[in-house]
Amino acid sequence: MRNVAIATILLLLGGPLLAAPQPDSGIDGLFARLARVQSSEDAQPIEKEIFAHFLQSNSPTVDLLMTRANALIEAGDTAAAAHILDAVTRIAPGYAEGWHQKGKLEADDGKDEAAMVSLQKAVILNPREFEALIDLGDMLVQYGAKPAALAQYKKALALDPKYEGLDRRVEQLARDVEGEKI
């Protein structure tokens, strides 16, 4: 009886001696894991999990529209995908990934001003959306706004230190903007 009482107390206190620690699969846990990886190859599966979190809209309608838009993009029908993404951002203006995908499509279509606006909305709504930060940085580099691009890249690198090739982009752009370190 005494062992049952001790076990019950330990369980009520969190049971550190009885329960195996569970990995944190929430977004905060994923970013913590991402910060600890040693290579970009190790980061990629965690990045995919983070992107899956970003895609969650909490709306079955928006999720269906995003699925259709992505299928259309893969099929090469970007005009139809753009219409769907316009609908997504109208019905769910607080959904960052809708703005991110819309911005990427606009950039690919040469609608740079619209793309920058959409990407900015994405990072305002979700400051941890490191791919949107990188996409925005890439556009800023194209327009010669290197200090602003460097700021976006540094924010992205702080979120995902092992993003493929981003550290080299930051180093190169930092040399262009800040000069060589002595």
C-alpha cells in the first residue's frame, strides 16, 4: 500500500522517476531541436516538420484550398494556383503560409512589388517563417537593398542555423555590406 501511495505522489508531481521523458514535438520543441543539429542534412527532417506546422491553418476549407493550390503549382498551372491563393488570403488574412505561398508565386511570375508585400505580411504574421525571410532577403538582394537583405538573412539564420547554404550567403553579403573584418 505504501508503494502505491509513493507512486501516486510521484505521478502527481510529474513522475520524473517513473515516466520516460517525451520529446517535445510542438513548434517550440522543433525549433529547439533545430538549434542543436550539427548539419544541414540533420536539419532537413526537422525543417519539414516545422513546415508542416506552418501549413496548419485550423480551417478545413483553407487546408483544402492550400492542397489544391500546391497540386496546381506542381502541375504547372500557376494562374489557377494564384487564384486559389488569392482566395486563401482573402478568407484567412491571418494565415501566414497563405501569404508566403502567394508571395513565392508572385515572385516567380515577376510581380516583385506584390511578392514583397505578400512576403512581408507572411513574416509579420509569423516571424519564425524562416523560408519567407529568406525569400524576402533574396528579393531585396535583387533590388540592391543589401543591408535590408542581410537583416532578413540573419533573422532566418538565427531561427535555422543549418539552413542549406544560408551561412555562406550571410558571410558574403556581410562582406559586401560591412566590409572585411580585420
